[in-house]
Amino acid sequence: MLVLTRKSNQSIMIGDDVEVSVLSVVGDKVRIGIQAPQEVPVFRTEIYLEIHRKESETEQDLRAEVNDALRDLGEGS
């Protein structure tokens, strides 16, 4: 992990297209702004993890449905 120190109104670049700016620091809260191309998804970590948890559940549900259908086909033979 790269650790950088930035002050308000300073920023960092990630690659050529993503800029992360420190907008303000108040106590232990830091407001950041992120400029990225529209096709680059940007999420808070807890939202990102929830999305992937739901995707994983959906994949498991689909696998179960396929397995059930295959089992039913096998029983019908």
C-alpha cells in the first residue's frame, strides 16, 4: 500500500484518468473528490462488498437452478 500525505486542495493521480482530491479535513473526517471516466466504477468499500456479495448469491442461486434442472432431466430419462 502506498501511503501519501496530502493537505486540503491537494490531489493525487491514479494512472492518467483518475484524480483523487482532498476537499477538506475536519477533525477525523476527510472529504475527498474523485474524478474518473464514466466507465470507471467508484464505490465506497462497504457498497462494493455488498454488490459482490449479492452477485455471488445470484451466481449460487443460478447454479442451484441449473443443477436442479439437470437432476430433473436425469430423472425423466
